[in-house]
Amino acid sequence: MTILHRLVLLRVLGKPMYYLILAFSLAVYWRGHNEPGGGFIGGLLAVSATLLLSNTHGVVVARRYLPFRSHVRLAAFGVLCAIAAGSAGLLAGHSFMRHLWWEAPMPWGSLALSTVQLFDLGVYFCVWGGIGGYASELLALGDDDCLEMEASVEAAHPTAHDQHIVHVHDTLNQQASAQPSPQKGAA
């Protein structure tokens, strides 16, 4: 098998493997509040899924497959989950980060749930967003095609923040061109 055949095989299997690794990472996350695993290890597995997709289909495609389509928003959502898990104790009259437990009735019995799982979910998303974003940016550093493609995608779908920055940039350029330039060499 030649190198070209191996690359094509990896590219074809990249997306199915992405979903398989993500499913495994969620299983590790869910298992972790009672046994080894949890949010950190599950998040690292999610990072490996994103990096596999980045290597086979490019960084821009991998970002489109992320929840919230951004590593920063994904990590920020993780922080919000962790804060919510810690604040639940305060709302119940206990200290911050006091974890609460309850039982959810299910057809096969009861399911024990807690704010520990919400905190672990926050860790999962923070790790996936933070480490995955850092690694994706490293992959995109030397790839000029990736940067051009990302710029064209962002130009086609600008966010409100992007539109505001363009407006401020245009306003500053208009003000700079309206001011007369100082005369050089006038004695």
C-alpha cells in the first residue's frame, strides 16, 4: 500500500473515527464520577478527536464540528458549567462548591445525579476547548491555505463582533485620511 492510499484511507475514516472517539470520550466522562475517568480524561479524548479531524480535513473543518463552532466559546461554556455547579450549593443555603445529590426515577430503577457531574462536564468542555484550541492553532501556524480558507469563511459569515471591528477600523481609516498630513522640511 502506497503513502497516497494510506492518506486517502485516513481521510475517508477521519469523520467516522471522530464520532467514535467522541462517543468513547463521553462514556469515559460519564463513568468517571464513580470510577477512573471523568471530565479531564474525557476532554483529552475529545481533543484527540478534534486533532484527528484537523489533520485529515483541516483546522477550519474541525472547528465547524465543535459545539459552538469555537474553542474559546466551548471553554467559556465549560467555565459557566463549573460556576453553576459550585453556585448550586450557595442557592441551597450551603457553601460554594458544596455538591448536591438527587435521584431521578428511571424505568429500570433510579439514577443518581449530582452537581459533581455538572462540574465534571465543565472540566470536559474546558479541556476540549482550551487544549484543543491551542493544539489546533499550532497545527494552523504554518498552513497558509488554512489561514486563507478561514478568512474566507469568516468573511462569508461574520459575527456581530467582527462587524463592529470592521466598522471601527473603517471609521479610524476615514478619520486618518481626512486629517491633513504635516509638511516635511518646512523651515
